[in-house]
Amino acid sequence: MRSNKLLLVSLILAVAFVASATVSMAAPIVMKFSHVVAENTPKGQMANKFKELVAQRLAGKVVVEVFPSSQLFGDNKVLEAMLLGDVQLAAPSLSKFQKYTKSLQIFDLPFLFKDMAAVEKFQQGPEGQKLLMSVEKKGLIGLGYLHNGLKQLSASDPLRVPADAKGKKFRIMTSDVLAAQFKAVGAMPLKKPFSEVFTLLQTRAIDGQENTWSNIYSKKFFEVQPYITESNHGLLDYLLVTSIEFWMGLPDDIRAELKKALDEATAFGNKVAAQKAIEDRQKIIDSKRCTIIELTDAERQLWVDAMKPVWKKFEKQIGKEYIDAAVAPN
Ligand code: LMR
């Protein structure tokens, strides 16, 4: 009788030992973070910071693998891949979500935000926070916004007034608002992936593009575009995005720790973005490879007048309440 009991206890202990060994030996959760920019950009540095924080705080539990420069997916494929479970984190530009929600189109409206402080205020306010969940119906969750900054216009010819853009071909991200913005000045917009922009500019297949100082610098667009108009006409920020299936499938404590690391990495990335908007602009000027065109108030107003009718066109799709909230900080 006593030996039977002993046998049972040893059996239970053995099973418990094997179970605990299996748990402690369980493979860590792998989070693939795919993006399209270089590592020395705000998003590139944010991604690397996130990886570093997770390695410090969730060692053995979660491993973040970062794939920069469209190495794993371009932005045209990354969200589909996310829904299939092939990638767990991405931060596409807010301009690339139109298949998933119409509301985020607000961020493409030309001359909507006066500066990055106005952007931050809107994003962190109630409407901005509500927009994070606008992709939920499609199986995605917006975990936060990440800044890059305001866009400039680069071109093979000087662009001072809207008429200078007439008939010219501009690469745009996959956004109907951006298409309307260029059509409003008589230009021809072409939706093309980021990875193709340099070659399109170099071969003169297109005349120009719009982007932030850090993207123009890190991808060397300034080497093949002799003019940059400092227009600050639109925003290029990102949505940090994951799939509901992945995110809600995580243990609560791990999800909370990941969100904390993500918020810290984002704050870091936002600082880099603010610095790079100044430093990369200066590096481009110092390179002497292209002329920076600064607009007078009157010239700038011509661009505003030409492009602003786009707001009305998209007001219904976006929701007027969001547009009103976005312009309030101005
Ligand atoms: C672009 O396609 O121009 C940008 O979205 C690239 C990026 O991620 O900053």
C-alpha cells in the first residue's frame, strides 16, 4: 500500500518536472517587424530600440526580428502578410491604409497641420485615439502613432508655384487623397512602392516625389533631384500596427510589457524624427547637390489655394468631426 503511494507521488513529481521543463524550454514568441526605410531613419531607429528593449526585458520569452529596407515585405504586401501571420509588427505610413479604412485618409489632407505640435495634439486627443481602432474591422489593431514629419516636394525642375507642377509626373504612396492633391495642381500622380522611387527618379521615368527630409536623405533622392521645395505641405507619419489575432493571443503580462516597450521606443523614435528633420535637411544643403527652394508667403498661399479643395472631396469619407478636431490646434 505504502509503496503504491510512493510510486504515485514519484509519478506525479516526474510529470510535473517534465511539464515545467517543457514550459521553461518553450520557444520564445517571435515578432517579425518589417519596414521599408533605412535603419538610420526615425522608424529604423525606433524598430531597433524596440528590439533592444524587448531583448532586455523579455529575454527568452519574446524575440523581435527587424527587417528594414523592404527586405521582407514592401508596404503593399505587409498588411496582408500580417493577417496571414507571416509578420507581427509593421509601421506603414498612414497613407497606406486606404484598403483597410477610409478615416485614416485624414492624415493626407494637404496643409491640414500647421506643424508637428498640432499633429501630436490631434493624434493624442480623443479623435486621434479613436482612429487607432479604425482598422479593427479588418483584423488589425493600431498600437500607436510614430512621427516622421512634414513632406517636401522634390523635382527635376524648380517648383515655386503650382503651375510649375503642371503636366509633371510625381510618385505618390497608395492614397487617393494624394492622387487628388497632385491632380489639383495639374500634375500626374503615380502610385509606386517606396523601394522603386530612387530608380524612377534616377532614370527620369518620373519628375518628382514628395517625402520627408529623412527619407529624401537616407534614400539618396537628393542626389538625383536637383530641386527641393520646402513646402511642408503634408504629413508622413506611421501607424504601428499588429493583427488582433496575434496581439490578443499573447499572455496578458507579455502584452503589457510589449506595449510599454513599444511606447518607449516610439517616444525615442519621435525624438529622432524631430532631430532628423533638421539635421538631414542640413546635410542635403551641405551636399550642394540640390537647391532648396524656400517659398514666400504669397507663393505658399498659391499652393494652399490650389490643393485645399481636396478636403471637401474627402470630407464625407473621412468624417467632418475628425477634420474639425484636426484643425482645432492650428
Ligand atoms: C514612402 O513610401 O514614401 C514612405 O511611406 C516610406 C516610409 O515608410 O517612410
